[in-house]
Amino acid sequence: IELKPIRRTQPRSRAAVTTKLARLFWDHDLEPGDFKKHPAWIVSRVLEYGNLDDVRILQAVLGKREFLRQVARARFSSSRTEAFWRYMLEMEGVECTKRSFQRGAWIS
């Protein structure tokens, strides 16, 4: 996946990113420490409910390698979202290790 560089107006610190992404976490008060404690959960939520800017911000904060690693671990409620990110991971050469991804690979 080729993501554009972060514009200077976008948040760079985890605290600023936390504030920006808080709207996606209606059931939990997102805190900067959650990025280390629950990265796959944060990535899943942003990919399911966020917009492209949210994804860019998250990828910039986590770094591309860690972002893709967490996408491979993420659980999605939407089969369309899962299929899209499985395709993106395949394009990046990242192996999907989640049970749902393995099932999809076996069927195809």
C-alpha cells in the first residue's frame, strides 16, 4: 500500500493522534498508552470506521512495518474490509496469520 506522506497539519504525537482518533472509540476512552497495550484493536477500529486520513495518521505513528504487522493480526467485523486489507497485505508481501485469513486462502 502506498500511503502519501503526512501533511504538516496532521498530528504527530501519540497524544495528538489519540485526540484525533477518539471519535472512533465510543466504548472506551482512548489513551496514548493504548497504542502499545492494544495496537491490533486500535488498528482494527481505525480500519473499520476511520477515513483515509485516520489510516495515514495511524500508519505514520506506528511506522509502516508495525502498521502492516498489526493489520495482519487485526480482526474485522466486515468481510469487505477484511478482503480489502488481505489484498493490501498480499501486495506488501505480508503473510496473513489470522484464522479467518487462512480459511480464505485455503478456499481459494
